[in-house]
Amino acid sequence: MLTKKNREIIEQVELVSIDSLVPQDHLLRAVEESIDFNFIYDEVKDLYSENTGRPSIDPVVLIKLLMLQALYGIRS
């Protein structure tokens, strides 16, 4: 039997929480619970200009990225 694909557009929305995708016993959850990263802001505050240049990436995010690279052996 020859069938044609129905070309009607079907719109579907699915809401997924990223938090629900990560297991409760995951290493990164333990790191997040163990380390308070707020100290980084004090350490780098004199390296950032408040009124010149482009908006920066959050320094905590940069440190977390470096930790991910080290923990999972990501080289670049």
C-alpha cells in the first residue's frame, strides 16, 4: 500500500527540567553542595572594570568550566 507522509505541521511543546535529568547522586551535585563559589567574586573584583568594556562572563561560570575540564579530562 502506498502511503504519503502527512505534511501538516504538528506543534508540540515539552517542558523538561534540566535538574530532573541529572541523577541525585551525580558527582557534580556533590561538588555544588560542597563548595561555596561566592569567594571568587572577591578574588577577581579588582580585575574587572565597572564602567568600561563589554559585559563579562560570570567568573564563577568560568571556574566551573575549568573544573569540568579537569574532572572529565576535557582538553579543549
